[in-house]
Amino acid sequence: MSSRPPVHRARKRFGQNFLRDPGIISRIVRAIGPRDGERLVEIGPGQGALTEPLLDAAGGHLEVIELDRDLIPGLRVQFFNYPHFTIHEGDALKFDFAALRAEGPLLRVVGNLPYNISTPLIVHLLEQREAIADMHFMLQKEVVERLAATPGGPDWGRLAVMAQYRCRVDSLFVVPPEAFVPRPKVDSAIVRLTPHAELPHPARDERLLFEIVREAFGQRRKTLRNNLKGRIAAETLTQLEIDPARRPQTLHIEEFVRIANHLAEVNS
């Protein structure tokens, strides 16, 4: 059992909205399904609403990363009776998750992510995916929709391709604004990201692949012929069995990889 956390005013500059709804908290923990012996890492524990049930479910083992130094003393007091509770003070955007894992079980990363850093933080974690078993995040609903989008839909874009190239993405459920204090102005949602054990469509050069994706989606209304004209000729796209008159939001990941692998081979 933990002590009651001290009162802390949410800070706008940290994008803080503290989860309060016990029903939502229980549902999140059930979705994560933590077990004793796993390596759980919580990003931005805040006032510990999710931290305590995670600790209890994981046999008292949990590491957290908190940027707001004013919250850390309260967390230490609140969870003083958990000897395997570890606090890392720092910015998750700069945190070395691969070094944290070092050896042993892969990390299971969870968090109620501030809306203002959610996309760059996910990109940062995806770059260290070899150290991660899975990730469960509370994000702005629109971001989850973009992560879980499918080709041809309005939300299919660069973020979906980058995430789904590396992970399976599952949108789990929506969380309403009234579950938080203070209330955000938008709905939130829970998403699960599970890194692929083996990439379904491996690129020879991932950096080149994501450059192609960025350029392709630079102007969504334009065709591949126009957006990639500095990279690849329309005739070559046709040879790769990709119609140069298509728009980028219609392409599947495998087709982006096909373009990138061709260019990698030509440039090697």
C-alpha cells in the first residue's frame, strides 16, 4: 500500500494531465497484463495513479522516468515501501532505453504521454526497438488513429508507415477527457506497439526508406511522379509495378520498401 501523494498542480509546459478514473486505470493495467519478473518501465508517472497498480501486478518491480523534479520527492514517499521501485530523473526524449535494458528481459514500456512530445518520443523508442518487448501508451486519439491507419485511408501517412514498418500497432480503446485532471480538450486513446521479431518487409537502408516516405508524403495531393521526381523516374516506378500516377496514401509499406530497395541497389 502506498502513501497519499502530495498535492501538485499540473504544469502546462510539461503537458501534464493526471489520470484519475479508477475504472480506466484498471482497464489499462488489464490491457498491459504485467507479470512478476518482467522489466516494466513507466514514462511520466506523474502522481502515481498508474504506478501503484503496475507495481502490484509486477511483483513490486518497476522503473519510472520522470522529468518534473518536483514530482520525484512525492513519488519516493508514496512508494517508499517498494524496494524494487526505481526512479530515473530525466527527459524520456533523450533517455537511452537500450542501455537500460543492457541484458535480461526486454523492456515493457508504458506511459500517459504528454501530447506535445508523443510523436517524437515514439520515434525515439522505435529507434531502440531491439530492447523493447512492447509499448502501451495513452495518446491523443488523433495520434492513435494515425498510428493505426491503413493504406488508402485519410490518416495513412508518414507516422503510420514508420511505426508499422517496425511494429504491430493495435488501437485498444478510447479514454474520455473527464478521466483526467485537468481535463484535456480532446479524447485520448490507448495503443499497443509490438516490435516485429522479424521485419515483414526489410529495407536494405532504413534511412533511405524513411527519406523516400517523407518525400512521398511531402504533398499528399500530388502523385508519386511529382513527389519523387528528384529520386526516381516514372518509367522506373512502372517497372517496379507501381503506377506513378498514384498518390502516396495509397501505397502499402511493401511498395515503399520496393522503391527504397531499388534505389539502394542502384546507388550501391
